[in-house]
Amino acid sequence: MPTKESNIVKRTLDLKKPPVLSAEQKARLDAVASMPDEQIDYSDAPSLPAAVWLKAAAELPHIKQQITLRIDAEVLEFFKHTGKRYQSRINAVLRSYVDAHKAHAK
């Protein structure tokens, strides 16, 4: 029997065919949907900086140029801990920043 390289299970969600929810799941969703925003507990949600460029681009540009870049150690460690392709995520955040600032410059 072949050994697994990792314990990661990948799943694909087809938004045209959403999974069937149980009655309990539907009731919980309905309860949250009917709550006023002030009553929803956001204490376990990560804090997000109020930055216009927070949403990184979903699709990355295909043309890239290899460079040497000095980044704060803490920033680099943060992105490395997000997993493989951390350099692409850094690029996506920078791309979003550039796009947001280009929009404001017009």
C-alpha cells in the first residue's frame, strides 16, 4: 500500500451545487442571519487593518521578474507560515497595493 506524503485532503466546492445542509445547520444559519450586527460575537475573528489594498488579487500576473528584495524578518515569517507559494502571496498583496494607489492617483 502506498504511503501518503501528507494528511492534506483537498475538496472542491461547486457553487452551482451547494452541499445539502442538515435541519440543525439551517436553523443555526437562520438564527445568525436574523440577528442584528451588534449581537454577533466577532471576538474570535482576526483583526484586519483598515487598508484599501487588503484584498489581494485572486489571479496573479503571468509575467514576473526575479529580484533580490529585503523584507522585515517578521513579515517574511508571517508569509512563510501561510504555506507553499508564499512568494506569490507577497506578490499578490503588493499588486493589490499598486492597483489601489493607481486608482487613487487618477
